[in-house]
Amino acid sequence: DVQLVQSGAEVKKPGESLNISCKTSGFRFTTYWIDWVRQMPGKGLEWMGIIYPGDSDTIYSPSFQGQVTMSADKSTSTAYLQWSSLKPSDTGMYYCARRDRPYCRGGYCQVDSWGQGTLVTVSS
Amino acid sequence: QSVLTQPPSVSAAPGQKVTISCSGSSSNIGNNYVSWYQQLPGTAPKLLIYENNKRPSGIPDRFSGSKSGTSATLGITGLQTGDEGDYYCGTWDSSLNAGVFGGGTKLTVL
């Protein structure tokens, strides 16, 4: 079975750094693109970006470019989302999700499996 | 402001049918597959429809999808109280080179 298991909830102060994880299993990690999606409290889904663990190729949404860093560790089949300096506006639920076809990131595939989400709260 | 436009809310009685629209452009819906996601309260989104009109295994045939031009529609028949939640359309935008979602539609089963 395809599984994406995310790290637990985090409470941080503004200016702190953070790394959240998405550990995958049940598929060949290096051949599937992984999306990251934000959901702010009471709001809709926002696409943040996508990473190909095979070579760490990434595409960021312009809204998130320079604000976060996506990475992947092939040895542990784990994707990461990192902040170097958190802001209160980063508060929200963050989901990782897998595309449904290997090697595909564009319009001919879609997200089919989601992690359970990681709640990030940034407050002084 | 989302790239894809959905109605904020829809409602219908149990057993009835509802449709949710998703409007985009030639750079997204017009030339790419559309998927639909169901998000029940307090849970992660779940894939309902992929490739415009296909259902993953385990999704009942009460759920259907269609696409015409730059718009897509999700249909739900035989509404149940357990269907209450938020529904999102999603696709790829070839001009932005990015994934895009609709703003979401809250379904209320009266």
C-alpha cells in the first residue's frame, strides 16, 4: 500500500527554523513526483511546489519561491519541507502528496495519495 | 484569488443530486486533466475523480465528473449526510508551470 506519513504538529516562534517530513512507503520513491500543499486555517488548498526525489528537481509556486525549501532523502524515502525563518503567516496545515504516475508532474497526472498533514503554528 | 473558480457553497437534501462547477482557462482545464478531491471535516483531502471522469477504486458511482472546454463539473447523486465537507477541483496550469486548485466548495446536506 502507498503510504505517506508526516511528522507531528509543531509550535514555533517567529524567526525560528523548521523542517517537517513526509516518510513514504509502498512505491518507488525516486520515480514519483511529490507535491506540497498548504491549507491555512479555515481556507482552501494552495499548491506550494513539487519535487522529484530521483534528482531533486523542484518547481516552486511563485507564492512560495524563496519562502520554503523542498528536499528529499533517497536513502530513507522521505521528503522534507523547510523554513529558515518562520512568520506567523506560515501557520497552517501542510500536506505532502504523491502523483499517480511515475515520472509525471504535469497535466496528465494528478495527486492520488496524501499524507495526514502536519499542523504548523507560529506564534510569539 | 484562485486560478480555478468554484462556487463557495452548495446545498441539497438527503437523496437529492448536486453539481459543483469549476471554471478555468485554456492553459489549465482546457488542456489538462481535472481531478476532484473531497475533504471531510478534520481530515486530509481524498481523491474522488481523476482524469476528468474516472473514479478510483472504492469511490461509489454516486460521484461523477465531466469536462467541457475550460470548465469541469462534479456530480453527486443520492446525497448522504456523510458527504458534507469541502470539495476541490485541481489541475496543472501549463502557462504557470504549476499545480492549481479551485477555492473549494462547501457541501451542506440539509
